[in-house]
Amino acid sequence: MTQPEPASSSAARSADTIVVETGRPQRTDGAAVNPPIDLSSTFVSTGDITASPYAYARFDTPAWTPFEEALGQLEHASLPGLVFGSGLAAISAVVSLVPAGGTLIIPTHSYQGALASAEQIAGRQNFDIVTVDISDTEAVIAALDEAGHATPGQVAADGAAASASAGEAGSPGMLWIESPTNPMLEVADVPALTTAAKDRGFLVSVDNTFATPLLQTPLDLGADIVVHSVTKYLAGHSDVVLGAVVTGSTALREDLHTERSMRGGIAGPFEVWLALRGLRTLAVRLDRAQANAHAIAERLAAHPTVVETRYPGLPGDPGHARAAAQMNGFGAIISFTVDSAEKATAIAEAVRLWTPATSLGGVESLIERRRRHPAEPATVPEGLIRLSVGIENLEDLWADLEAALA
């Protein structure tokens, strides 16, 4: 297969175009429009093993290249992304960069898999975990000050020195940002936090799953690393499990590539091909889902059964001003609270069009009471319901939800 164009060739194009055109074979007579599914586990190598980027499929394969190239461009990185076998594999690889004796500062309302993985890795690598309200900028900076021992400016502004810093004794650690958070939809001041963290020598990683690179590009806001659960919006059809990491730092990418290769957190060729196919429609899917979500959030906010509605697109939402300043849209996830766990469970069981399920970001609309999971933080209200709004007809979605609320 002919290699995709380098990232710089599409730099001036909009994200809506990049999701469609990037990662395709070069245009020659008779060439396929779509990349093939490359199923080879090994590649011809008779001499210098550095002569080709492909030698054995645990390290790299043409099956990953188009998707990795596309994601790198979407996140405004100078390097291709790295695809992993799951979102949690990608998260674990990044968290593994926290050095022994360092500190991982992570939102209280992070994805529960990230918190669980961090606790396991911290136990092995002997670093501390501090949970914070990521929407409270002063509290996060105070946590950075308390944990930090590095000289300000230890990590280069472009992230080039970040990898060496992350693995050496004396490095303070990593700030992990989720924005908006799962499931509380708190919005972090990403530019302020990345500046504060890097001034104190911390690496900064941002989970961009909820926003997608169409709505937020954390590398442009100062982050070193971006993490995605590709399973969600990027693939978009609830039919694959994949993760990805993007960075503009060659050293960091090498470290993460080694982590993927040595621990075997790799993706199957067919799954990555499906994810690339799903990526092609990300812009139109997200446009429709966002429009639906905004209308439903407004109706929920006015409904007498609902105690509180969280959606950054609502002018009265605590995160609205920040989201409007640093994002290109407000996403398609809504959280709302009713006055009891029993009522929330009854609503989730009463719907007929919405599907009770734990994932998000697919074309179908999903509903879930989050505190049914034992690992969910106790600060999440018992009556909180998270909605992943899909692309169905708005009035059909609202009629079903309204009937359940009744």
C-alpha cells in the first residue's frame, strides 16, 4: 500500500475535511479509494532492518498507519498517533510514564477505568495519586505546588524534554485532565492548568474522548499527550474496542510506542479499519448528535422531575463560559439528576428507544444511572443519569424520554 500523505500536507484543511480525506492511498490510476485491510503478521526483511518501517506487526503494521496518520492530523500533532487495543490500554501506557516517587494528579470524576488503572500502576511503580476537582483551577494549582519538587521550566514548552523528565528520579509527575469530566461534565480551564503544570515540571495528559478533536485540540492548549477511547465517537458505531494516544514529542512517542510493543497492547487490523471507516462520518454524526443534545438539555432543564441538568451548552451551566472559550462545540453527553436512585433506575428501565447501556459516542442514544457501578465515586449523585445522545429523530428521542420521566 502506498503511504498516506504526511501530516503537513493537510494542515490548512478543516477537520471536517481531514476526517474524510486523510489516510487514503495515493491517487494513481487503478488504485483503491480506501486502504486495504493488511492481515500480515510479518514483513519481508532480507538486510538492514531499518530500511522499512515494517518488520513485525507487534511493532508497526500498514493496517494501523492510515488511522494513526488521520488522528495525528486531527489533533494538530506533528507526528502520527498510536493506536492501542483499548482505551484502557492507551490510558495505562500514558499513566506508566509517571516516575517512581512522583505524583499523578487526576480529576475526582475521571473515567472510573482510568482511576482503577492508575491505582494498580501506582502500586507497582510507587507513585502517589491525588484526586482534585478539575474545574477548581486554584485547587489544582495548589495540588501541583504541594506535589511538585522540580525546578520551574524543567519540562520544555514543546514537550521535547518531557519523556526524559517523566522517567527520571526527581520529576514531579503528571497532571491528568478530563474535560468535560465523566459523568459530571465539569469543564477544566485547560490552558491555565497546562501552563501551571508545565511551569512546575509536570507532564500534562488530556483525555479528549468526550470532546473529540473536532471540538477540542488539547495540544494547541498546551498539553503534552492526548488520549482517546476510539471505541466511542471516533469509531462511532459501538462495534470495536480501541484506544489511541497522540503527542507532538518524538521522545514521548518513542516511549509510548515501546510501552505498546513490549506489553502487547496492540489492535487488530480489522478493528482499526472499522475505526477509520467510522472516522469518515465523525463530523456529520457529531453535528446531528450535538443538535439533539442541546435541544434535549434545554427541555430537561425545564422539566419538573429533573433536579439538575449538566450540559456545557446551557448558558447557566457552570462550565459554559470555559467550554465556549476553548471548545468548538459542547458535545453530545448530558447528565441530569432526579431525586432518588429508585427514580433514576425506573427512568432507565422505562425507555423504549433509548438503550440502557454503559458506553457512549455511538449513533444510538444510550442511558445509564452511573452510581449502579460500585467503582463510581461517592460524590456522583445516586440519582444521576448520563445520556449519550445519538443521531435519531429529536422528537422521537424526547417523546420516549419524556414518557419515562412521567
